[in-house]
Amino acid sequence: MSENTLYIALADDDADDRLLFRNAMENLRINTELSIFNNGQELIDYLNSPNHRLPELIFLDLNMPVKTGMECLKEIRGDSIFSDITIAIYSTSSSERDIDETFISGANVYISKPNNFDKLKEAIAKVIEMNWQYHTSRLAKENFLLRI
């Protein structure tokens, strides 16, 4: 694996959304390695298992069985070993309550799941290409919600 490979994880319980996300990633032709998890508990189990490379970026659905995205976010942000991981909330929810709670809980960006493939590719590309050092140093609610 190249040092320039960006390691990304996706936790989403919807099989169609996982497939679309994988296809969008492949279409972007960005040097990435993608691991996909069917729910939040699978993601947390992976993060806590030894001898695995931690992702630099996690796309995290909020509404999942077993362990929700919000529970994952709080657990990840509660452990300093994961402090360098960027977390993009990736959800069908556009409720102000969810946006506020994920912002307060330490997510880096919030994306409402786009309704078509091209917009999905655009959203993923924007998140991947974002200058996170600059973005997180100026984190404010106004730049937390990614609009596509």
C-alpha cells in the first residue's frame, strides 16, 4: 500500500447506500482504501481491534441498528487514540437537532446524503480534498454543514 493512500471507513446499515458509496469512490479515482461496516458496532469493534490501520476519515451514518452513529461518534471522540480521525456525518437526517448534536459531539463535517450519484461523488470528493488542518482550526457551525 502506498503512503499516499487515504484510508477511509464507511459505517452505514443500508446496503444500497453502501454500494453507491463504493461505486462513487471508485469513480473518483482518488488513491484510497475503503473499509465498509454494516453498523456502528462493527466499526467500533474494528477500531478497537489490534493490528489494524486506523482510518484517517470515517463517513458515519446516524441511523443504524445495534449502535447508532451518534453513539459511535461519542465513543470515538471519548478516546484520545482516535483524536486524529476526521469524522464526516453522512445521513439522510437534516434535522437541526442532529446537526447541532453531532457538531457539539465533535464531528468535523455534516453531509445530508445526496439524492443522486453525481452529487454523491461531489460530496465525497469535497470531504476528501478538504484541508482539514485549516477547516478544523476554524470550525464553526456555519462551515460544519456541507451543502452540495
